[in-house]
Amino acid sequence: MSVVLSPEQREIVATVREFVEREIIPVAPRLEHDDIFPDEIVERMKQLGFFGFAIPERYGGAGLDYVTYALVVEEISRGWMSVSGILNTHFIVAYLLATVGTEEQRRRFLPPMATGAIRAGFSMSEPGCGSDVQAVQTRARRDGDAYVIDGTKMWATNGERAQLVATLVRTDPDPAARHRGLSCILCEKGPGFRAGRAIEKLGYKGVETTELVFEGNRQPVANLLGGTEGQGFPQMMAAIEVGRINVAARGVGVARAAFEHAIRYAQERQTFGQPIAQHQAIQFKLADMATKIEAARLLTLRAAEQKDRGERADVEAGMAKLFATEACHEVVLEAMRIFGGYGYSKEYPVERLYRDAPLLLIGEGTNEIQRLVIARGLLQRYAI
Ligand SMILES: Cc1cc2nc3c(=O)[nH]c(=O)nc-3n(C[C@H](O)[C@H](O)[C@H](O)COP(=O)(O)OP(=O)(O)OC[C@H]3O[C@@H](n4cnc5c(N)ncnc54)[C@H](O)[C@@H]3O)c2cc1C
């Protein structure tokens, strides 16, 4: 693969970096500590066209490739990871629409999504199922020209503010159907469909994560993604690769923030008559941190490039997600060690990065599940 960026890609990344420096980094600590949704940042992102980044041009978006998208997510997460979470579910749904939506669904939803007038969420998880996606119980029954939906979803990022949620539901109750009984319905908020309780979290603050409650909610049959029942599982599995690229890129961004704070601090903080950066033990930490970040970025861009070619990227996105998020977790801990006691203080940003990083080990499929996905793919490729 090549990591040589075109002038256009470089310009987009530079514009986002400037936006992050100017409009996210100065306000993130206060909003994060007070758990406040970043309304002004979201408004500015709408004006600047961020919500249209990965939406095809013919539906009003910028049609960015996933390599550029990954670099943009890295920049945003370097400023504040929660802001990249606002974009993540939106682009998973945009991907679903662009790849398997009917033309009518694309025309209806993608243009308002490109401006951010409609924000989208993505919901597979339930109180009783996360890793085992095929255990989804939320039930959709056909009634004339509508589906009637009952059940509770869990952990919906953007659950309160998303007006449209791509929701995995069970259309065939036959227990033998397992994944073939699942469909994805583009659920619009309305009577019988609301956000339930918001979940209080260790980190990833500011952006809401909620239950979703369906009580006899009616969605038109025209909202069945792609128009065919029983396709929900493969549709969601292909789309979650976009989410895994986002999470891997977040890992790179959060780790980079931790590294940048640590290398600056290491040159300022004196012990035993010299900056701690002069102690070899600290230099080794910095060297390992930077090496892991570079490797994580390369894996992330490799997975993004594969997705750009329109290919399944389960193994590559899984490897990128696994490596980048484990690296991120290790790097933020090393940054905290370099900061010593001050790393544990809310006056410095490292404690926030330390609280944000563990989500990445879990979200978009835990790293145990990534290992299963990678191994399954490898065994298929190397089958004898
Ligand atoms: C802040 C946050 C935001 C989220 N946002 C969304 C969202 O927007 N939409 C959405 O659909 N979901 C979302 N999720 C849910 C997330 O995808 C799940 O939490 C995740 O997939 C794990 O599922 P679980 O929590 O049910 O854990 P479980 O599946 O119960 O797993 C528990 C443990 O068992 C391990 N395990 C499970 N099965 C196996 C196996 N076969 N082999 C080895 N180990 C195994 C897991 O790795 C984990 O360590 C979010 C989660 C969080 C925390």
C-alpha cells in the first residue's frame, strides 16, 4: 500500500487539524468533565460539511475515500474522541445506504444526512446481546405496509439525537433461522420509538449512549434496508468494518495526543538536575510509544484502502482495530507514567485519554471477537 497522500487529501487533513486546534482542543476539557454535548462543535461541523465527508457526491456529500476519512478521524480524536463518535454511527449508516440501500432510500436519506440535518445512529446491541449479534430479539412483525417493532436496544451511541437509526431486528422468529431471521430497518423516531435511559460512562463523555425503546412502533415497509428480509446480518457485518476503521483511527488519534503531551512534558519536567527526557528509561518509553503509533496508523490506512477498493476487509479492519486500540491503551498508560502524579490530576489531559482508551478495546466488537474474526478469515485464506 502507499501512504503518499494526494494534495487534496493533505489539504483536507490540514483543514481538519486546524479546526481541531481552534475549535475542539480549547473547549474539550470543560465539556468532557461536565459531560456536556458539544452543540457548537456539531453546528460548525455541519457548516463545514463534515457530515457529508463519506457520502457520495451525487447525494450531496464530499465522496471522500476511507483513507482520508481515517486520517480525519485520527485528527478529530487527537482533539476529543467523543466528537469522532458523533460521526461514526452516521457514516456506518451512510455506508449501508450507499452500498445496499434502495435508490429510493438513498435519495430520501443521504442528502439530509450529508448536511447533518438528519443525524444517524446504528443499533445492533441489546441488553442481552453484544458479541453474539445473532441473538437479537427485538421483533419486527409485518402488518400490511408496515413493520410493527417491539423490544429494547442497548448502547446506542447518538441514541438521543439521531433521528434515523439503522436497527437490527428479528423478522423471522424461527430459532433455527438465527442470522437468516435478521433484517435491518431504517427506523425514524416517532410514536412508539424513543431513546430510553442514558448510560453513565467512565469516559467517552459529551456524546450520549442510550437505550432505544420500541413499543408497537410502526415503520413503513419501504424502510427495510435494501428491500429484502433476512439480509440484516451480512449487511451489518460489512458496515461494521467502516466502524472498525473509525475505531482504529480513533486509537491512533488518542495515542498521538498522549504521546505529544508526554514528549513535551518530558522535556520540561526536571528530576535529578535534568529533564526526565534525558533519562534513558523515559526515552525508551517515548520510542516505543511512537513506534506503536506509526504501526497502528499503517494498519488502519491499509484496511481503509481495502475498503476503498470495495472489497470485504474483515481481516484487515479486524487487525487494525485490534492492534491500534491495544497500542492506544498501552501508550496512554505510558503517558500517565511519564507525567507521574500529574498524570492522575484532572488539570492535565492524560487522565481523560486514560478514561477514553478502554472503550476502544470493546466498541465495534471486542478485541477477543476481532481475534476470532481474524483467525476465521486466515483459516479460509490458508485452507488446505
Ligand atoms: C460506550 C459504548 C458505546 C456503544 N455504542 C454502540 C452503538 O452505537 N451501537 C451498538 O449496536 N452497540 C454499541 N455498543 C455495544 C458494543 O458493541 C458491545 O458492548 C460490544 O460488542 C460487546 O458486547 P457486550 O458488551 O454485550 O459484551 P459480551 O458480548 O457480553 O462479552 C463479554 C466478554 O466476553 C467476551 N466474549 C464474548 N464472546 C466470546 C467468544 N466467543 N470468545 C471469546 N470471548 C468472548 C467478550 O470479548 C467480552 O470480554 C457500545 C458500547 C459502549 C460501551
